[in-house]
Amino acid sequence: MEEKLLPQHIAIIMDGNRRWARERNLETKLGHKEGAENLKRIAKYANKIGIRYLTVYAFSTENWKRTKEEVGALMLLLQKYVEDFLTDKNMDNIKINILGDISKLDNGLQKSIQRIVEKTSSNTGLTLNIAFNYGGRDEIVKATQKIATKVKNGEIQIDEINEDLVSNSLYTAGQPDPDLLIRPGGEQRISNYLLWQLAYTEFLFIPKYWPDFTEKDLDDAIQTFENRNRKFGGK
């Protein structure tokens, strides 16, 4: 696979963990656990083949509506995931970011997130963005509030507001927009994910659940991406 053909930025909606567990008569939390383990595998492989950015949807602002037990299990899973990375001597030079409002999370989890972000901040391999307590509309609202505050404080004029300013007010500031969005699990919607950033992204929906998504599936998705003609509004 030629590096020049690789998408710079891949976004993934990690869907199907619960259905994967149910079909195996397992507890829901075990589906999420397998999904988290798969994220490690896919992130390391994406780093190995030269993907620069990988953004994954782990927990949405709407997921708080799930049962208290499931939400608690997801929080514990993120805590374990972050702690594992903190103690991993072989992190493959991966840089970790969290996209979303972490102020709503437990103090201990917030501190763990801050430690992993700081520890990996100078890494130069794959940037792994984990969207947690994230919603696309919420992100745009927060970006609008930042810009409005700057206007109110006289830092910028209204006619200085443009697409670049909005992009640089989002959680993904300084990163290219995703070239490819992959959603396993069979659903064909974006579920309030990266609403601004996906304007010209290529979408790929596949039927298999996220825990079953393999390195070969990622290769196949990239090959599909390579065969598409991206026009960006042109002819």
C-alpha cells in the first residue's frame, strides 16, 4: 500500500458492541470491553501503516440516556484504557487526545485523561482522538460561544468570522478534516458525529460489528477510499 494514497485522517463510529455481545449471550459490558481491545489493535495498525489521525466515537452526549450500569461500565472501561496506556512501555509513539466535554466526568477519570494527554503530547506517530462525552451539535455550540465571546470582548470583528475561525474553535483545531468515515454495525447515519468536519468526507458503512472489525477490513476500507473520485464540489 503506497503511503501517498493513504487517507490522512480516518474517523470511525465504533458501533455494534452491544449487539455483538447479545448475539453471544454475553453481558453488554463484555461487548464494550472487546470493542476497546479492538481499538488498541486497530490504532496500532493504523499507526504502523502511516495513518496520521484516527478519530473514534466512544461515548456520545446522548449515551447518558443508557442504563446506569452500562454508563458506569463505559466509564470504567475508559479509565482502564487510559491507565493501560499510561503504564504501557510500548505505546508506539501514539499521541492521544480526548474530544468532548470531560468536565462532566468523574474527577479521577479527568485526572487520568489529563495525564495521558500530557504524557503523549510530544509523540509524533498517529494522533488518536477519542471522542468521549462528545456531540457534534454541542461542539458547534461551544465553538460559537467561543467566537461570540471574542466578538463581545473586542478581540475580533464580526466580519472576521470565517470557516477557518470556526474550524480552529473546534476540538479538532489544527487537524485536517477526516478523509474517510467508517461505520461498522450496519447502520447508515452519522449520529451527531463531527458534523462540521465531515462536509467532504467519504463514507463507508459495513455490516460487521466493531469487535469483529480487523486490520484487513481497514485495508479494504482504504482501498475503497483510493478508488473513489473526490470532487470537492467540482466536476
